[in-house]
Amino acid sequence: MAGLIITPEQRFDAEIRERVFSVRPPLTPVEWARAHLSLPPGLNALPGPFEPWPFQIEPLNAITERGLSSLTLMWASQVLGKSQLLAILVGWIMSETPSGIVAVFPTLEAADHWSRTKLGPMLRDTEVLRNLVMPATGRKQADSQGASTIRLKLFLNGFLVMVGSNSPTGLGAHTAKIVIGDEIDRFDPSGPEGDPLSIVSRRSETFSDSFRIQVSTPTVEGVSRIESELALTDYRKWHIKCLGCEKDFVLQWEHIRWDKSPAGTHLLKSAHIRCPHCNERLSDTDRQAMVRAGKWVPTNPEAEPHARGYWANAFLSLLPAHESYENRLHQWASEYVAAKRKGVAVLKTVVNTVFTRSWKEENTAVEKPETIWARREVYDCDPAEPEKLILPEPVRLITVGVDVQTDRLELETVGWSTQLESWSLDYRILRGNLNQPTIWAELAKYLQSRFWHPWGFGCPIDGAGLDTGGHYTKQVYAFVLNKPIPNTFALKGRGLSGHSWLERSEKIRGLYLVSVDVIKRAIYDQLNITAPGPGYVHIPATRDYLWVEQLTAETCVIRTINGVKVPRFELPQHHRNEALDCRTYARAVVEILRPAWAKIEERFNGWRTEALKRAEEVDQAEAPQHGPERLRPEPVTTATGPNMENPGPMRQTELGRRLDGSKFRQRPRGNLWRAKW
């Protein structure tokens, strides 16, 4: 009506009505994260309000693009924010487009870890999410007839359930619009229903707008699941522009160089980038500037339009270097050189998690038995009692692996250095009726043995692992529960590389599930190391050829299980592998113990100081008033020795020689050996 006067109160009321009743378009994941997300200190390298790196923006917003139904990320580990991106996408779905979400992790433990360290802090510290998720206790629990848990988050019009790939019940129990697979190269493909990711994806088929997200670092070439999935996408790579010639290229490991001294020494602080077009020398500061100005470019135009994929290595990282390095290029160069020195297993990890490349197995078999047998060594032993070996000086941990057979127990005792260089200290067979307590008492007595260290004290056996896969499972469980030594474990092997190394059984106390294919691959990689050092396997000169044949009996083959290629270790017919099984269990015990090497080194230094002090006290008390001067025992600096026929609880004599060369024996130092270890 003409001439109608609108008062300020009416105008304010109209604005309020428009804001309240208008439908706001949903924010994109990046807009939502910038508006609401703040990263807590202590759990993030860059705490505070979230600001995405340039290469994170497009992958985050891909879920909102029409026509896309899958997102695949083959990204480097830890430095690109891969797990944080998954948490942001989950938070955005909860807040902006509520729906059902199923997130699959390699194991239930991995699901718990992600929920506690990534999702939990975000739900706690983000105001817009804090009241969306139903709490585990309180009034809302009763009203909703349900409650959230570590692996289940309930919110209005949706839910998030986190399951392990090794949990068939959890995989097939939920129908959801969004399916997330984290570290899919480590999924368990052995389920009775087939591949875990395929099982969950079928549960989303009822939704016409379903969306699948899968992320992982690669593993082995020809086996890597994430590599196969990425090949079906448009395979986008982050292209950077050289500051010299301004031509685009994808930063790879081959472009990182460093200088060498005239003597051939690596000058790692000089690490730099060489442009593949103009050979321009670019610094780490230049790298960061080029990364910030880069862009995603599709490299597979023949891919289906609904599948989006992104590949990124660690060289895109904009995080600062560790304090001991001048910059990131210096750090990566140092890590690579150190990995090459430590052996194949460590180098493989760098290739997978930093270079973001699948590992190409140049040789899936171990060295020939005769080649390994030729590397045998003469171990140092007690001159007065040659059957008693002296430990190698670097040994800091001793474990025993026990293989249970029908009529015997076969066991290997292995000494480990801080760099996992190993010495086979003993291999023996205990024969007897496993239904009788005699043989188990003999094993218990052996596990309580001590091995003489050249620093002057006895080292106990730190842990033992027993096979439970035979016909005497109950007897093994009973033995483990009696704990002849504190760290006695029951082990059950499972031949799948998709698992993590170990998983604690939730049903049986003291039982660990061991992925023997993973451990055997690591053992074979170590056997292929030809020079003493990190990872090298030392074999005593007294070990027979049959033992080496058993240690190298199995071969690695590629099998297809439920449509997924998996490397398996298989034993040819008419071959035996007891020695390999014993070494596998001894190595598994190291993983269970998760040794804190710094504390162990400190403990050894304390024992050494105490032994030297007691030795000086004994020498002073026994010093002769007259007569020829005695020589002190010569220090032992190397180690390697024959198998012990009867190790006994500890060595009871101190060795030395008179001036005329004849041997003498001092009286036992009882107080020294009764010290608390």
C-alpha cells in the first residue's frame, strides 16, 4: 500500500523472520572447518584455528561435487594430515548433512586409537559438535534408548560406527550412506564373506547418493590395494612450478640431491631440489613456496567420471623439520641414508610412507641356505668352560621362541641389539611326553637361565613365546599362566599380511595373534643382509646345515584371497620349518615387549657399574701379600659362541691367568650373582 510507513520494530521483526525461517545452504567441508574447528595443543603440530594447506582444500570439498561417488587418497603418512581430514569430513557430515557413517580400520585397536586421538578431541573442542553427539551416560541416554561409545557415536538423523576389518559381525551389521576405509592396504582379506571394504560398500547400495572414501599408504607392488583403487580414478597429482624456468613438475625423490665431500662423505645439510627441466638448484624455502602455489592435475583422463583420486608424497609437507635438522630436505636425506644402513625392512617403510610408492620386491626368496651357512661365526666362550658362551657386547634383550611338536619342544634363544641385530645364542630340542609335567618343568628351568655378559653380570631371558597351534594347546596355556618367567606368552599364528604384526586376544588371557607372514618377511629381509650391522643375523659356527635349511625352507608367493592379492609364505612338500617357526616366535616376543631401548641401556650401565664395584672389592679382599703378581681377566669385546649344552643359572667363576700362563680360578662371588636384576 502506497505511503505505508514501516517502523524500525517492524523492519527488525522482518529480518528476524527471514533469518529464522530461511534455509541456509550447507557449508563446504573447508568452510565448515574454518568456521568451527580449532586443533587442540598437544595432539597437533600446528594447534589453533584450522587453516587448510592448499593441497588439502580440493580433496576435502570433493565430497560435495555432483556426480562423484568415491574419493581415494594414496598419501604419505603423518605429515599431510590424512587422519585429520577424515575427522573433518566426519564432523562436517554430522553437522551439515547428517547420515549413517561406517568407518573401517585394519583392527579394532586402530579404530579405538583414531576415535580417542582424532575424533574425540574434535567432538570435545568443537562447539557446534559438542551437543550433537549423544553422551555415553546421563539423561539423554535414557531418552534416546541408546548411548554413544568409543566405537559408536549417535547423533540426530545419523550415526558413526567404527569397526575393524577383522570383525565380520561389525562389517555386515550396519547400513550406511557413507563408507570410510582407513589404511585399506592393511585390511584382513580372510573373512568368510570376502573383502572387508566390499562387504561394507554393499551395505550402502540402498542409497542412490552413497559415497565411499578410502585412504592408505601403499605396501608391496602388485599387492597394494590402494594402488589398484587409485588406478581406477583420475589420479590427480600436485604439480608445482619451478622458480627458475616456470615449468610444471611433480616433486619426486629423484629430484632431491645433496653434495658429497672429495672423500665420498654425504653432506646431508646441503640437500636441495634439482628442477628436472632446467637443473635449477632450489632450497627447502623454495620448495615450500612452490608447494603453496601448486595445483592438482588429473593424470588419468580415461578414468570413470565418478571416481576421484589424489596421490601425494611427504615432500608436500609444510610442517617444520625436527629440531635436529636444518630443514625438511635435510631430514628426508638423513632418514633415507640411515634407512639404507639399517636394512631392507626400514628402507621399505621409508619408500611406503615417505615416497608413497609401493615396494618392489626384487627378490621374494631368501638367500640360498649354503650362502647363509657360509656366514657362520666362531662365538666367544669361557676359556675354562668352553661350553659356556659369552654374550655379544651389543646384546640388550634375550627372547626365546618355542615350537610345540607332537613329541618334543624345539626352541631358539636369540639375543637382540638396539638396532635388531640378532645373534642365535642357542637351539635345542627337549624330547618327552607333552602330557606329562616333566618336559614342561625342564622348559621352565631353562627359561630361568642367565647368560654371561662381557661387562661382568648375568643376563636373564626377557621373554618367551610358545606356539599354541598344535595338539597341546591346553598344556601351553597352563604353562603360560604359571609364568616361569614374567614375560611368557602364548602365540597363535595367522598367515595374513593384511594384519598388523600382533593383536592381543580379547577372549584368552595371555594369547597373542601373530601375523606370521609379516614377521617372516622381516626375517627373510634380515637374512638377506650380508654385512654385520642393523638387522644382520649372526649364526654360530656350531650350528648344523639342517637348521639353516629349516630357517630358509618357506617361499613367498602371491595368492588371491577373496579377490585380493596377498603375499603368503608357504612350505614346499617334504620340507621342515621348525627353525623358522622358532625364530618367528622369538621375533614376535620382541614386538610384544616393545622394548624401551634407552631405559634398557640405562639398566645395563647400572649393572656394569655394580659389577665393577663388586669386582674391585673382591680383588682387594683377595689380593696376595706375597708371591707373583696376577693378571686381571682380559676384557671380552666380541661375542659369538657355540650352543650351550648346560647353561646353568649363571657362571660362577672369574677367569684369569698367572704370569707363567697357567689358569687359576677364583672363588664364587655369591653376593654379586644374588643381586636383584
